[in-house]
Amino acid sequence: MEYRSDKYGEQLSILGFGCMRFTRKGNGIDIDKAEKEILRAMENGVNYYDTAYIYPGSEAALGEILERNHCREKIHIATKLPQYLIKNQAAIEKYFQEELSRLKTDYVDYYLMHMLTDLEAWNKLKKLGIEDWIKEKKQSGAIKNIGFSFHGNTEMFLNILHAYDWDFCQIQYNYMDEFSQAGRPGLEEAGRLGIPVIIMEPLRGGKLVSLLPQKAKDLIAEDGGGKTPAELAFSWLWDQPQVTVVLSGMNSLEMVEENCRVASKAHPGMLTEQDHALISQVKTLINEKLKVGCTGCGYCMPCPHGVDIPGAFRCYNEMFMEKKSTGRSEYFQVVSLRKEKAFPTQCVACGRCEKHCPQHIHIIEELKNADRALRPLHYRAAAQVARWFLRY
């Protein structure tokens, strides 16, 4: 297993175990199966295990497995504060103590503010005293490192990155999301600041394996130098020195073995020119299914009326590259739940964006199409309820 350093020199395995996708059995988690997978990952050198308060049964399962095998001190636990559920200062401590109880531990190695989408979410926590709370927990040793996980656009990511002295961060990043969400600019800025980056969705939930166009699968088989689609995607990430840990939701021993094999030989600069050319060809084949030729460059931004144009087009495209529900769920998460509204219906057709678009996209018209597809009536209703719950 290869390792990279965190902010304080701790060695982290470049492959992390994502505990969100444990195999389920009946109404719960198949804990015996998960135990075999976790122990095999540990044997192979994986020392970073990521869970969250809202992953059903995940924290409790991980805690039980570690207690059964007396191996808590051998690994690093990462879990997350459900900041979107926090209404008062007391709730911060309540959720944290509940997580410690589930995990059967008295400290968390890497603690994240879960799913920040804009600076307002962090500012809300600041008003509730989160900074003093973090300071006390770090001084007591209950939290070793503090960070945040992010879903939103690059500008928002950079704002949050500079808003606090973070120990690490977690972003969605893969070769198809190179210029969306935090993107390469966000990754490189974190690297410049010395902030370790944990990667989630390296395969887009398996989409860069199971839902690749057949032409892309054939191309990889012919020109991939023996690499599988998953290996190619992981290698693209580990090729970049700013990437610290790549999470994988491993739920079979075969997957554990294969991912550990790939991680054992990964290093920055590992990809050849042929590999980069292959990935570029695969991206082209995937993009043939795009509804809008938006590259996520951001030249259309900022919209004077607050519309997240790249965010709308990215999720609109996901509906046709993957599944309708995938694009809609992504949009609901990264746009609908922001405090400041950013919907296409705010467009007043001023035309500023179209003047700056290098792809010459008819943005005004395509925003209407995207909004109709992304926000059918029941999604709009659900978003209104969610925003009311968050007191937006």
C-alpha cells in the first residue's frame, strides 16, 4: 500500500474504505460480511475508514467491527457532523456524543462538517459557536483533525477553503468532474495551502465502470495497457500529488483485493501520454450523450441574477449520461439546498452569459430546458419543504 501525509505528517493509505455502501441484509447491514471486507482491507494496509451520521447503520457497524477485533488504534476513523440538522449550539455536542457512542470510541481522527454547499452554511455554524467547540475538542483530543465535505461550485469551495484553518477537506472529483464542483482549481488551491484532499465518488458511484458507453469499454480493453476502467479512473486521481486519499465503497472481497492491488503501485506522475490520450478519448465518447456542450469553464459566471448556470447544465447532462434520477438528485443536493437561490427561473434573459460563453451555447433557451427537466413539480415541492426545514 502506498501512503501520503496529512497536514501533520500522519501517513494515510492512498486508498480509503468508504463505509456508506456496506451490503445490507434485511433491515440492517450484513455486519459479518462487512467485517471480512474491513479486516482484509486492513491486512492490505488500508488505514482510513469514512462514515457519517446519516449513513444508515454505518457508524454502529464500523464501531462493532473495530470493538470485536480490538483494532481501533490501528486505523483512522473519519465521520461527519450533520450540520444541516443543527438548530442550536447544544445539538452540535448531542450529535457528536451520539456518534462516539455508535463508533464505540472516545475520539475521532478526522471530523468533517458534512456537505457544505455554500459559505452561509459555515457562517450559520460559526454563529452557533462551532469554532470554540472545535478548539475545545481538539485540545481535549476528542477530535484530531477538522475538515469539511463539499458539494457545490468551485467559487463556493474556494470561499469555504479560505474561511477557516482547515486540516483537510473532502471533494467529489474524477476525470469527468475535472472542472465541476470543486474541480481541479479547488484541488490545486488546497494543495497550495497544504490542505490534504480526500476524494469521494472517484468512479461516480460506479458510473465510470458500469455505465460507460460500449465504445469506451472497448477502447480501454484495446488500449488501456491492461488497465480496467476502474484502474484507469483511480490512476488518474493518484497521478495527481494533491490527492491524499481516494475513497472506495468496497462491498466485496474481490473489490478490496483489486483496489488494494492498484493502490500498491500508484504514485504521482504514473500515467503515460498514452494513458492521458486514452482518458481524453473516453471522455469524448461519454460526452457524445451530453444535451448541452458545457465544459464547466465558468466564463458565464457570475450571473447578475444568481443563476448557477454550470451547475444546472452539469446536472441536466447527468440525466442523459446516467439516469434522470441521478441528475435530479445531484441538482437537488448542490443547488436546491443552498441558502441563496440559484435556479434557472431567476434568469431575466439579459444575455450577458451568452456573450462570454466560449462554446457559444444558447444559454437562455437551454436553461429553460434544463429547469423543466431537473425540477418537475414533485422535485420543486420537495425542495420547498427542505428549504423550509433548513429555515431558508
